[in-house]
Amino acid sequence: MTHMDDTDPADFYTGIVVDVYGPLRGSTPDWRSCAAFIGVWGEPALELGCGDGDPLLTLRTEGLDVEGLDSSADMLSKLRDTAAERGVDVTVHHAAIEQMHIGRAYRSIFLAGPTFNLIADDATAVRALERIRGHLDPAGAALVPLFIPEPVPDRQLGVVREHIEEGGRILRVTATATERDEAARRQVTMLRYEVIDGGARQVVERPWVLHWHTQSGFGELAAKAGLRVEAVMVADGSRAALDATEFGFLLRRMDAPVD
């Protein structure tokens, strides 16, 4: 395979990828579950990997004190444009999770989806968890959803997913190649993004890197970062089975009071 070098998430989500991302992403975050988490642990809250504003803008519309952080300047630019169109006041910060220095503590820190899987290795993941701890109020909690990706089957390679906008502009994304390293817990898929607008056609190819964690392994990384695991849950809040491929870690500071 060719062109499978890493692309930093800040560089991945740029240009036409930002236009194609929203209409063709596989699922949308549930703002109500995020609001419920904030309802338990309190405000102010911080959404990590807020992207183009879903669900952050809805949470702000609901009156919650939530800020956002993302490494992609282009995504944040789109978020600000949407916020201005809707008349929503929102505060966002431009930084990677492992580099954030906001100077404020939050009662609730969360990711609305498994964006943490975009952090390409364990060492960077620990640094990200350390920065989460550094911004977490001692009485607060952090929620980190994770998943273990399925291998990309050969039959999906070359299959075009398409969205046609109201004005006729065509947005496409196609997985063209993939490689997987079970030992490194790493999967890279080459994605081709296309925007066709009349006679104009723009194309970019980007390697989408996913780095996954076992439940025990992620617990060890959290401990290294000074965080303790309160629970490992599935979407409905029940305890995750050890063989679950989708699960969320509820984390608190080591010095947080024990309930």
C-alpha cells in the first residue's frame, strides 16, 4: 500500500474533508446523553473533539455552560459560522487534547464520540489523559468513549458513499485501502474525499488512523495519568462486558473523594 503515513487529526480535518464530514459521517452524537452526564457531574463542562459543533451548539442552546476544544482550525471555523447563524454564544479552544492549557477547571469533561481513538499511540494518550486530569475539578468526572474497530472488509474498498446537497453539489467519500496491526492496536484506512460542483472537482486522500485500547490497558494508562476508573460502561449506562467492542470510561482524579 502507498501513502499510508500518519496524518495528524488537525491536518486530517481540513479543506473539503470538513464539508464532506458532516453529511457522510456514520452516526451523530446524542446530545441528551451528554446533557445527562453534565446533569450528574455539574458545570462548567468541556467537550473535547467538538468538531463542527454537534452536539456542543445544541447543549449551548439548551442553556448549559459548555465550552469546546478541537485541534482542527477549519472545523472550529465552521462551528463559529454555524453558531453565528443560529445566534448561539459559544466559547471554543483550538488545541489538541494532549496540548490543552485552558487555565480553567471543569466539573464535566467529555467526548461525545470515540474521538480519543484518533490519538495514534499510548504515549500521546497518556499525555492527553494528564491534560484531562489537569483541567478536571476534584469534584468532577470525565467520560471517554472508546471502541475497537472491526477490520475493513475488502468488499467495502472502492465503494462510494455519496450525498447530494440541495444546490446539486456532490459530496463523496471512498475507502480505497486499509492495513491493520493487531499487536500495535492500530488500523489505517485510506479515504478519498471528493467534492463535485458543476464542472469543478476537488479530490484529496487522507489516511484515517485509529488506535484502540483494551479495557485493562486503558485503565493502566489512566492510572499513569493520575486518574482512577469509576466505571466502564456501555451506552445505556450498564457495566460493559469484558469482550465489549464499544465502551466508555468514567474517570475521576486520584484525589477525588470516594463516594
